[in-house]
Amino acid sequence: MADPARNSLPLPDYDHLPIGGLQSRIRSLGADEVEELLAYERSHADRRPATEVLGSRLEQLRSGAEPSSGDPGAVRPEQGRGRTGSPVTPATSPQPSSPPPHGTPDQRGKPKGDRT
């Protein structure tokens, strides 16, 4: 059953945000919004790293810090359209080789075959 409080949070999809992205995403929020997230976090998952980040930001805002520009709904870095897959290609992989025989660690292995 979905929690109705989740739908009204200042950050969309808050429950699925990684802790690393939380600090930058809350910079655009005001003190009331950060308080709301902190209360939600404490009553649900109560993740210590998340409560520390939210609590620290709340203290900054109460000490006179201003919310910075940004969009809390912006595409998250973990959902970006960067390169996917392995950067390794046949052109960048090393020549295959066998491990050295036992008892002679200074002897180089022999190539496994022709790579052309």
C-alpha cells in the first residue's frame, strides 16, 4: 500500500534517491521542505546518513544559508544518458597469455594464440 505522504514530498521519488545525490538535490529546498523530508526520513527508513545530511542542511538554513538554484526534479546523475556498457573493446584489450608455470614466478607466460 502506497504511503500518501510520499506523494507530497518536496523531492520526487525521494525513497529511491541514493544518499550521494541527496546532498546536492536538497540545496534548492527551503528550511520547511528540508524539515518535511527529515520528518519523513525519521518516520520511515531512518537512514543515519540521510538524517545527518538533512539535519546538517537544516542547520545551515537556520544559520542564514539561502537555498541555491537548482531543480529538485532534475534528471538524477544515475539516470543520465551517459555511455553504457563496457569501455573495453578488442582493440583495447591486452594480448592473452597463460600464467607462468608453478615454481617459476619470473618466467613469462606464453601467448594463447594468434589475435589477428
